Amino acid sequence: MRLAAREVETPWGRDDGSGRKVGEIWFEAADKRDLPLLVKYLFPEEKLSVQVHPDDEQARARGLANGKSECWYVVAAEPGARIGLGFERALEPEELRAAAVDGSIERLMTWHSAHAGDFFSVPAGTVHAIGGGLTLIEVQQPSDTTYRLYDYGRPRELHLDDAVAVAAAEPYPAALRRSGSGVLLEGPHFSVARLEAGDPDPLAGRARFLLPLDARECLFLDPGEALPARSGPALLAAAP
């Protein structure tokens, strides 16, 4: 099933030529059925806010259905593009809050250079910020709960109490960054693989999302449904 693409305007999005700042494309079922994962394209022209998401236990304690772990595959990156993930050193909660209030949180974060083909797993609790000049595929749990710590002076609401409570303010593990082909992540919430043309399906037997890397589209495959023939590389994401 080919999923419908819905463009979403954002403060940090890319001008589409008509004056609209499109920051995201969400892939959704045309019949509005619930899908097991949320899959998007992101097009940041400017930095996204410094933010964090709750895990399942923290989300349920707040009356939410589930938390939000996610991951990013870099489709394209301008020279110097960066992604902020974690901190140079561990921060105590009160230090994290103070850094968010005075803006020094941006300096305390670790900024990773990003290149086409890079893959970053972002477990719930990871403090993060996506820089500008990137095109990303984002795969995540079906939740849009975001707690903003810092937003560069933009007039948007911050969520300091919740953000500090759920954040793991620590360095980002190097093992969560991958590249190349094959299975990139096998996790409790989803699995992700990069496939070359003709590769077998390493995630067969599960509901899957197939995103050809030469087209901004997404197919949803039911468990047992075979991969369609393709002439180029693709990203494959599977529900548990």
C-alpha cells in the first residue's frame, strides 16, 4: 500500500518556492488507519529546538499511550551540517535546567558532523537538536510528544519541568551511530535496514515501511508481503 504524503509547515522548514516553509512530510494511510510506526521526511533549513522525548514508562505516567524513541537516516547533507546529540559530560538536573534557561545548553551539547548515509539511533531520553541543511528520514514510535528545552529565542512554549524530568543528560553512545548497508538497528520499538537493489528482506515477517532513497515516497507492507522490485537503494523499517 502506497502511503499518502502530507506536507507540514514548520518555523524551521525549507521554502518550497511559494512562501511556505515545509519542514516535514508525514506518511499516512489514505484510509486513516493507525500505523504501527510514524515515518517522516525532515527538511530543516534552520536548527530545530533542543528537545527530548519520554520513554514508555514516563509517557504512561503522564497519561500518554507510549513514549517516543526515534532514529534518523541522513539522505542528504550540506557541508558543515551537524546534529546535536547528548552532552560532552553528564549534567545534573539542576544544571540542565539552568543551561536551558540561559542558553548555554547549546554549547554544552555534542554536535556531530552529519553526512549522507549516516544513521543515528535516538532512544527516548536523549537530548537532541537537528541542525539546518539536512534531509532526513525519521522513523519513530507513533507519538508526537516533544518537550522543548531551548528554542533559540523563538516564541514557542518550553516544557522545562517535563523535559528535565525525562532527560538522560549524558554523552551520546558512539555505538548508536552507524553507516553502510544491512541492518542498522534491531530494537524493541522498531528495526531499520538499508537495502541495495536486489538485497533480500532482513526484516521479513513483520509489518514494514519501504522508502526508496531516490523518491520521497513510502510503501506499507503487511506481514508476509514480499518486497517489490526496485532499482536503487531503500530504507526499510519494521514494527516489532
